[in-house]
Amino acid sequence: MIATQDSTPRLGQGPLAPAALVRMLLEALVSVGMLAACAAFFGARFDGPYVILALLVFSLTFPGHAPHGTSAGAIAREVLAGWVLVVGLLLMLGWATRTIGSFDPRVMAAWVVLTPVALFAGHVAIPMVLPRLLAAEGLQRVAVIAGAGPLGRKLAERIAATPYAGIRVAGYFDDRGTGRLGPLDAAPVLGSLGELPEFAKKNRVDLIYVTLPMASQPRIMKLLDGLHDTTASVYFTPDIFIFDLIQGRMDSIGGMPVLAVCETPFSGMNGVVKRASDIVLATLILLLISPVLAAIAIGVKITSPGPALFRQRRYGLDGREIVVYKFRSMTVAEDGAVVRQATRNDARVTPFGAFLRRTSLDELPQFINVLQGRMSIVGPRPHAVAHNEMYRKLIKSYMIRHKVRPGITGWAQVNGLRGETETVEKMKARIEYDLDYLRNWSLRLDLAIIWKTIFVVFKKPETAY
């Protein structure tokens, strides 16, 4: 719901495609349209405060983004999480300006309830209807792919799975015969690479994607030279994209293009949005839970000897060492070269500490770490330094998770990988979720993780001890 800078490569960049415009306007138009509809239904005049509210809603929801998930449940969670944030921000603004009383409560209640339903319906229906509508109106862009190898096929799959791109793949051009290529998808091989320029001249081809291996430089240069006499937009998709990229995207230094292979998702405006949301949410949460923090600190002190807070060294952003705060839940405070993970029926865990760990209340002081800039509310969970030094030698790409600040909750934790990781395989699974978070970060995903965390905590998973 809240717009963030989209730094990932877009299919067919250039003039704004109608499908991309639909994606950008969907959430804003649905949110404002539902407000107008609810006002009309209850006979409220859509002027004054309602117009101002509509402008605020439009600014908060434009440009829109396609949901990260594809299942109905994932889309519903993301839409609801984003809408809750929008409504929360509007309530705070209304309370601060004392304008909440300017609106009909019936209109507001209906709008708050019905808008996420309409947004969900739009996100589900439009990707199914949009390609057919664009094709019928002659607005769908036609693409061909030079190279029918694994990279070309993968690109065709991505285009087919991205209806908002508004692109149809007409086929491939490849110097190898179909017998050597093996079974292809629905798109056929239209000819050899040498036939591509003439085909582009005689047929409507809007986009040409070159997916040949970089080792084929002579063929690529010959092909590009032939395409100079066409009006098609030409894109080069280097075979480096078959590797596992983290936030892979193009940038430039002094006009020279450079390709990001492993980068943090929080560069540029994304970093500002992420940090601002952390500060606002952590401040509000700490104000709300301050009595709970005091009560737990007293409980820790009177149930076992030792300090209320436990401090442990962890690896933070860029692998720098940080100090993380937690409520002490054990009779020991290990922070040396060897740190043993908590296990079921661990004798070191106090009775009150077991309750704190089971309910995740021991994590609450970490909101102080968030305000200090050492942690984020959502991100890969920080591991003890001793564990990091062990697992970085055993798991490939383990340290990449430190391209972002560690979080109080994370994508791995809401997907069942919370608590002890007694085997390397379990830790590998956790790291894969962490890297998936880095590849696909959005503020919407953060909100969905926060929303899901609430239910995970109340489920009292068996892995939390």
C-alpha cells in the first residue's frame, strides 16, 4: 500500500506501458473510489474534509505495487497489512489535527472494512483479465527472444508470470535446430539469429531480448548491428542472471553502466523508508509497552539472581559487531567463543525465563536496539558471534544476510524456522529464507511479516524454548 522505490529491473522499460499504469493506479483509485462510494451510499457530501482525505489516501497508495505473494492467502495478508498501516497513519493524523469528528462514522466504518476487500478482488482479477484486454485493444507489446537456451526460457517464464508487464513473447530466434534445443514452452523457434533483423522489420516487434552467452560476443555484435535498422527496443540480458543475485540491478557511474550482483535492498529512498518506518513503529511500540517492560524486569529480578537485561554480541549490518539487548531468561549469560543454543528442557532456562521465551517477551528490549540503529523491526534474526563464525564456514552465502540490519522478527521465523537450529540443514533453510527476504524486500512484505508474527507468537510453537 505504501509506495517505495522499485529498484529491480523492469521488463520493457521506456515509455510507460498501459499495464504498468494500471498497476500504479490500482490501489489509489480503488481506495479513493471506495471512499466516494461509501459517502454517496450514506448521503454524505463528498467535499471539504472528504476531498482532503481522498488526496491523502491517493498520496499514500500511489504508485501501487503488485503483491509479493501469488496465492489468495498471501495476497490477502499483504493487502490487509498495507491497509492497516494506511488507516493507522490516517487515524494518527486525524487525532493530531482533531479532524476525526468531521467525518460520518458510518462512512468511515464502511470504507475501512470494504476497501481491503475491493483491493483484494482487484489484485486477483486484474492479472487474469488484463492480458486479454490489452490484446483485444492492440496495446499488448510483442517481444522476441534471441537465444532459446536456459536463460531465454527463464526470461519467457518471467514475462508470462508478470501480466502487468503487458508483454507477449512471439517466439525465439536461435542458430540451433529445435531437435538440439529439446522441448520448448508455448513460444516457437521462429528462425535463426541472422533472420531476426528482417523479421523485426516486416512484423510488429516492440521488444527484443538478447539472452546469448557473453562468450558469444561476435554473434551478439553482429546481431546488434543488424538490429540498428529496426524500430524495436533492444535489451541485453547477460547470462550472469542465471546466478543467484541479491538485488541485481543496473546502475551507472559517470554515465558508464555497472551491474549490481550482490547489493542491499536499502539503498537510496528504500533505506530512508525502511529507517523511518523503524523509528516511528519502535517509538510507538515502546511507549505502549513501557509498563510491560517494567513489570517483566521486576519479574526477572525477583525470580532469579542476576541482571534483568542480557547483553550479547551479535553481527549487525555489514558484519559489524553490535550489542543486542534481551530480558535474561537463563541463569547464565554466555557471550564467549562458544555459545550453546537453548534446547528443550534446558536446565539453564529459569521457569519465568521459559515463559518469556515461549511468548517472545524476552525480545521486547530489542526495540531499543531499533531506535539505536543497530537493528530493524523486520530482518534476518541476529545470531551469536560464535554461531556466525561456525556457520559461515559451513553454509555458502551465509554472510550475505548481513547486508541488512538484523531484525526482531524475520521471514524465516514466520515460516516455521524459529528457535533452535540443531542441524546444519535447518540453518541452511533459515538462511535461504533470509536471502529470499533480501531479494524481494518491500515495505509491504515487512508489514505482512509483522502481521504474521502476531499469529506465530500466539500459536506458541514447539520450537520456542
